[in-house]
Amino acid sequence: MIHLGLGNFFRAHQAWYTARASDAEEWRIAAFAGRGSDLAARLDAQGGLYTLITRGGTDEFEIVSAISRAHRATDHAAWQTYLAEPTVGVVSLTVTESGYTRNADGGLDHSDPTVRADLLALRTEVNAPGATAVARLVAGLAARAAGAAGPIAVVPCDNLPGNGAALKRVVLEFAGYVAPDLATWIESNVSFVTTVVDRITPAGGGEDSLLAESVTGYRDAAPVVTEPYHEWVLCGEFPAGRPRWETAGAVFTRDIAAYEQRKLWMLNGAHSLLAYTAPLRGHRTVAAAVADPVCRAWVEQWWSEVTPHIDLPAGELHRYRTELIGRFANHRIQHHLSQIAVDGAQKLPVRILPVLRREREAGRLPAGAVRALAGWACHVEARGAGLSDIRAPGRPEVRSALVRLDPALGADSDLMAAVVREAERLRGRV
């Protein structure tokens, strides 16, 4: 396997599943940083090994050995070499929602200057190194096609509905622009697998290294902290084989939509709601937020709006809600709201807006969705130009922020008025 996006979540999730698969000895992962090189250097210096600290009622420590090599983002030659190998059967990605460089309609974002630079570079030389994940993938697939290395599965593992189809669309559009014959080859030889991934994995700190060494005796410069819960649902074909992830708990299905909605709307939607509203009540982590009865009631209200729109049994959704509250309340997982708040303009359209649209079509004005949008608008207004959100405007007022999020929101006067009122209330001005 090859993986793009060497970070904590990948190591707590896809790498862990691979290490736990019954045929783990037959599979190893060459992992590439999405950006930067420090983590790759630290991991490669210790042979790809790292400690996974699973933090529930007590800590459990596991040294994970699925990564064979960790490469810097700039190691383009190695990336091309791996992709041209017939023994490589899977490419997975964790590059965040913004890493897919999509426009509002889901196509390739030609307005992005980095995308334009990559298109020009690969049109000149299809094996040229690119800065975006899509360009890197296209260049790698060009090397595979040139080497007649055979079919391959591409497995995106980010929180986008239909992430397999979403990635396929931008890859084919990019390839069609730079090398039409390559786009034809990709269409015939590359399977894009859709996935749902779930495991809360907060950013770690130096104390985790000291703790891991005190327990395992292994001096680890790159440990990962995660929660006990994990989920991986996959839908698609693997023409060149794959690890037996199902033996580690992964689920393979032909219908993934309800799983996507449950996770994106209930877990990720609640996370975004808290990320933009709970700091206004002085909270910094998810656990602190759900310990506040007001914030917890906000989450429960949002879930009551969501569940009628998910095609799963009511009992299963109730169990999932109960599980989520337990996971959110795990005070030993320091999941910082500021981490979740990054790139809200990429996240809210898939976490909040689908439910909002369904509720508005039914003639309802959902308070939970309104509150999430109002919280995001307050967040954007407060952060202004320093905001880490590629689509958010610099220090806008509420109405212009929402129109930037989705132009259709501007035509809904009742919704706009409700969001403005709620933003004022959250700021404590009413």
C-alpha cells in the first residue's frame, strides 16, 4: 500500500487496521506526508514504528508496525517508483476535505492558483511533481500506466459524502486536461472506493512520548493518542487485492449512504456545532462542552433534527447517539474545539447544510442547524483574515458569511433573519 497524508488519524485508523488484519504480514505501507517533513523524518528514523495509546478508562499501549517507510512530501521520485510497481495494489489518502481542491459544484477548483500551477506543470510534463493531492495522484497514476503495472484501488478516507466518486471526478478532470489518454486509462484501470472513517484522534503533545517510553521502554518520537471506538465502512472494488481489513473490524457494503449520513451529520455535525458555539461559553474541548448542560442540549436538539433524515432503524440511531455522548464525554481525550473548527467552509456544506435543506423543504426552521451556522458566522467574524479557512471571507458580517458558504442561503429571508438573531444571542447582545 501507499498512503498520502501521514498524520495522526491515518496512524490511528488505516495503519492500525492494516496491522490488525489477519494477513498483516503480507502488507506494508509506504506513507507520504501531505506537507512538511518533520514527522516523516521522525518516523523513518525509527523504522516506521510508533506507539498507539488508546485512551479509555485506562491507557492501552500498542507498537504498530504497518509502516515500512515514511517519506517527505517532496520525495516525488519515490512516489512515482512505488506507483509503477505491480505489487502495489492500494493507494489511500487522508488529506482533509480541503485537500480535494473542489469548487462549489464538486468539480476541480480552477480558481485555486495552486491547482492552476499544477495543471500547467503536468500538462508540460505529466510526471512533474505537483503541490496538490490530486496532481500528485495523477502523476503517480501516469507512472503506473507508463509502466503497465496494472489496475489499482484508490481509497480516500476523508469526511466527504461519496468520497470515492468525489475524488474520481476531480482526478479525471485533471487528467483529462493534462493528458486525455491518461484519463481514459484511469477510467478503465482505477477503482475509487468510497469509505466512512471514524476514530477521534486529537493532536498529541510531548508528554505522550514520555508516557509511552515509561510503559513500553520504547523511545518514541511520534506516538499517537486515540479513543477505543473505531469504524471503517468501505464500498468498492479492489482489482489488485487488499488487506483483510474485515478481520480487524472493517465493514464492506454495497450501500454506504446511510452510514455516511449517520457519521457526517451526527458525529461531525455535532463536532462542528460545538466547535463554533461552545467556545463562546468558555469551553476549549469537546469533553468540557458536553459536560455543560446547555451545550449538551444543543447537541441533542441537533440530533433530533438529523435522525428523521437517516434511513437506519430508530433503535440503531438511538444506540449511536448514546455511544456518541459517551465518546464526547471522554475527558481523557483532549479533543480541542479549535482543531475541529479549522476549514469550516469546507465542512459545514456536508455536515450541516444537507439536513438544513431537508428541514426547510418540510417548512421547518431547525434551531440546531441555525445555531451551528450562527456560531460559524461568529467564529469567522472574530477571526477575520487570520482564519484558517480557505473559503471564508475576511471579517464579514453574518449575512455575507452565509452567502459565501452557500449563495442559496441568501434567498431564504426567514433563515437569514433567524441566523442573525441567533448570532446576536450567542454573542450575548440580546
